[in-house]
Amino acid sequence: MIYELEDTAKVKDLFSGWEETLIYSCLQKVMGTIYVTEKEKPQSAFAFVGCFGFYAGKPDKELIENKPDGFVIMTPQNEEWAKCIEECFPDAKRVIRYAIKKNTRFDRQKLQAFVAQLPEQYELKKIDAELYDRCLLNPVTADFVSAFESKEKYLEDGRGMVIMKGDEIVAGASSYTRYREGIEIEVDTTESERRKNLATIVCAALILACLDEGLYPSWDAQNIHSVHLAEKLGYEFAHEYVAYEVASDRRTH
């Protein structure tokens, strides 16, 4: 049987050494959920937030098979968990993602110079209540805010910037998730506005805003293009890791 774990301290050691802010979000109970099959002394755990799941401890097929609805990116702690995922979901797509170091020391002047490159016909804006609603209307921008349980939760804990062209949101960088010490950045640009340096500009603006608040703007890259953008902003590549994209809708919890 699958349980939502209330006392997340019980599985903290299972995730020890895993530098992933989405896991921090779940352990700190800022957002997300941790699932277990044993409530008192869990040997296995599944941390889930947004569409990302992280499996730690002793491999447990029950945790894997009882995935949340819809598309999930499953990240195994080790090869044993990876084999379990492949056995439970033979059609899962094995992908390589790119971890970025978490101790970046940013060059503020460099970031400010990027922000200053915003063309005249564009405008930088902070995501507020009105822009939150507008973000949800477009698949390109929905992930800027959708992992938060409500508008109120995003406005309290989330941080985000968008670039407007007239009345249209054409690019943005926002907190996909939040943990106590910072955010995990989500960035995207509408297809017609790509290759105009807008992602660099809006990310630089968000990073600066986070630094002003004492928050760390964490970055994890889906592809090598995201790695290059991160490096341009001052981040350093850490290592590759394996994940599985699973689209089944099967769910029992």
C-alpha cells in the first residue's frame, strides 16, 4: 500500500547526498509529496513534485507502478532503481539530463549587462496575479506557475519574470519549484521569438532578483542547449544523469 509521508525526516537519510532542489522542496514540505510503502521505518521513498519523481532507498516496484497521473519524469537513485523502472514501464523513454553545480558565484555586472540588452519594443515584468493567470493559458508559459497548488501559493513562494511584446508574453523565467533557500528555474521562449537573446535576458533578471532576496536560483538542464545557456549566465556543468519519461495514466493513489 502507498502512503503519503507526513514526517519527511524519516526518509531524509535515504536521499542523503542527492543535490536536487526538487527533493529539498519535498523534504522541507514547501511543496510536493513523499510517498512510501512503510510509514514507520520506510526503506524506500518516492519524492514527487511538478512532473518529476525521485526514487531513493531500497528499490520498490510498488512505488514505481503506482505513479501519479499523466506524464512523469522518473529519476532513479542508482542502476537498481533504473532496472526496476524499466521492468515496470518497458515503454519508458530513457533520457540523459544534465546536473548543474549548486554553488555558483554570479557576476552581477555581467548579468546586469545582459538585462540592459533588452530591445526597446520589449518590456520586462514580474509575474503578478494577472500575469499568473495569463501564464496558465499558454502551454509555453504554463510550467512557469503550474507546479504550485494555487495562485496564492505562487504569489507567496514563487518568483518569476516575463518579457512582454505588446500584450503578449514572449519569454519568461520562473520558479518551477521553491525550496526554503531558493528556487528551481524554468525558462522558455515562444517559438517565433527564439534566437533573440530573450532567454538570456529574462534569466539574468530573475537571477539578480533572487540574489537581492538571498535566494539561490538553481538550474537543471534538460538538454545541451540549456547547459550552454546556464554556462553563459555563470553556472558550471556538474554531471550527466539518467531519467525516464513515462506517460502512462495508471494510478492507484
